Amino acid sequence: MLIAPPVIVVLLLFSGPWRRWMSSSVAAGGTISLLVETSRLNTERERERIEDNVERSLRVFQRYNPDVKVKWQLVPSDRMVQELGYRHRRGLGPDLLLITDTDLAALGKRGWIRPVSLDATERQDIRPDLVEALESDGQMLAVPELVFTRMACFDRQRMAAAPTSLDQLIDQAKAGKRFGFQSRFSELTWLYTSFGGELFPQGVASTNPSALLDFLRWLRLANLQPSIVFEISPQNLLHGFLAGRYQWVLCANRWLPSLQDGMSERLGLAALPQGPAGDPRAVVHMRLWAFGSQSNPRQQELALRLALFNINVVQQRTMAIDQATVLPVNPAIGLPFKAYPVLAVQYQQYKRGLVLTNQQFSDLYALDEQVQPLMDAVISGSKTPEAIAPRLHQVLQERLR
């Protein structure tokens, strides 16, 4: 199995937005600054690997764009706001950022990023549902680089196969297999949708009350199983899986390098299990090129050239094959799913998934603070699902529209 770091920037000359590239490449060059977001969960080895990949890929870009210099820096996600605030107070905001989609709304509200205009040809290099999610008033809030979604990770040595349904999951837990879940609502939306629940249904009552009650009852039932544990901290879930305390966990893409380093061929990946209403709809995530608001016109042009160059057909296919764990955003690429089964899982989850807008991401993750006490009350057993369901339903109706 091929597992690669969560941030790889591979830039090739071929294909892509040819008209804009040709007009830009003959113009005068310049220097742009790039900040690359990393996870605080990355190990030192992973950070070194990310640095090597960024340096190598930027050298490829600059080989064909010798007039452009890129000054770049890795920034951990928990320090990104501090770093950007420091730079912007001094008028030195970056020209380009490579970030996760959960950060986009917050950066936009602070005025640290700006939208960009893409013509029809350039938009064809991006999957239509991603364009729709990132578009506002005819402009793109960011340019997506790759797609990833939540999966199930399991230990092949201690579990023959991952459960394909929630009923199977409970049965395996009763047999002694240990399962780890994140307890935040934003990380359990896939489970909620598997009971028929909806998110952001465009003005319709934001939840099916019976689905919400069934979802909470399942959480209560699961927590009654000694082999099923709900963790607030994703770090505890990751480290518990690596340490062998769990045989199955809800898995984030950014964990894969650490898991591969620690588990090698023991690491198995699978689709999330079905619920009574059918397939779960996990939230689809994106790695995005976002554009700094303090750039001058020339820097803006060069930053967009770099981002658009990154989504051409050849580069996107190379990225997908090299990483083997993330999907390209370019819809023109056919991927060899039989040779790369992890890509097949990712694509399956993507096609079933929920692609959220910038504002919907912001609303969903802001909801956690308000909803968490209600979730904890059910999971811990201090309140019944019947007592909490009406209160949670009201919150979701008010906040997720």
C-alpha cells in the first residue's frame, strides 16, 4: 500500500489552463510567498518528508518558470492564525496559502484572503460540485488541490475485515473487538446520515426528529459496549490505534503517514459502515489554494499561475498515483482503481459524501461547542436520548440552514 504525507505539491508543465499560462509565462517575473499548513499530529519524520516534497515540486515549477521565485514556509495548523496575524499587521501577508477547507471561512472573515476569477476553461479543470461549493458571486474563494474524506482504519492482524454495517460493528464489539470513535458531532455526521438525518436541507426542517432520536439511541447503545470508546481528542484516537488499544477507528486522511510508519501492512482501510437508512454520507474535505489579500497585482497573477498550474490533468493524475490516498479535483482523470484500492475507497466515499460550502463548514464546526454537552450527556448516560433529542433538534434547526 502506498501512503504519502498529507501535503504534496507536484507541479508539471503539461496541459492545464493553457491560455492564461501562455500569457503569464512571457511576462516579467517576481517573487511570491507561500505558507503550507501542516497538522500538529505530524511527526518530525513526516515534516521532513513534506519539506522534501515541497522543495522538489517547486523546483519543477521553477524549471519552467525561471522568472518566478517562491519563498515558502511550513506552518502548523494551530499556529496559522497567529502567524497570519503577525504578518498582516506588518503588511507582509502571504501571496498564497495551501490549507484545509475548514480554515477558509475564518480566514475570509478576517480579511486575510481574497477571491479570484476563473474563466470557463479554467473551471473545467475542477469538479463541478467543488466549483459550486467554493463559488460566491461569480468568484472562487479558493482553488482546490485535492479531495479527501473520512474512512475506517482497521488492524488487519486483529480484524479479518472491517464491518460493513452498524449491526456488524456492534456484533464485533460484543465479540471483543475494540472500536474508537470521535465524539464531536462534526465528526459523527456520517453516522447521523446513516440513520436518515440531513444537514443543510435548504430551508426544510433541518433534521428528521425520528432519525435524530435513532442516532442518539445508537450512541447510547454503543457506549454500553465496553469495547466501543468515544474520544474527544483525535490525538488520543490516533495514538490509541497505533498502540493497539483499538482494532478499528474513524480515520482522518492526515493520519495515514503516521499509521503507515507505525503499522505498515497491518493497516487496513475501508468504507464507513452502513446504517438503517443506507450508506453514510461523510463530509468531503479539500486541500485548497487560497490567495492572500495583501498581494500586489503582479504577485496575484503569479500566485494564480502557480495554483492553476497545479490542477492540470497530468499533474493531478501524478499526484493521485504518487499519494494513492487522495482524489484529484480534475474531473478529466481516469484512475486505476483496481491497482490502487485505497483510491477506490476514497472515490466511493466522495460520491456518497457531502460537499459543503464555505459557510456550511464554518457553521458545522462552530456547532460543536454548543452541541458537545448534549452529545456527552447521551454518551455518558447522564441523560436519555429521549430527553436530549428535542433540544438537539432545535439547535440544529437554528444553526444548520
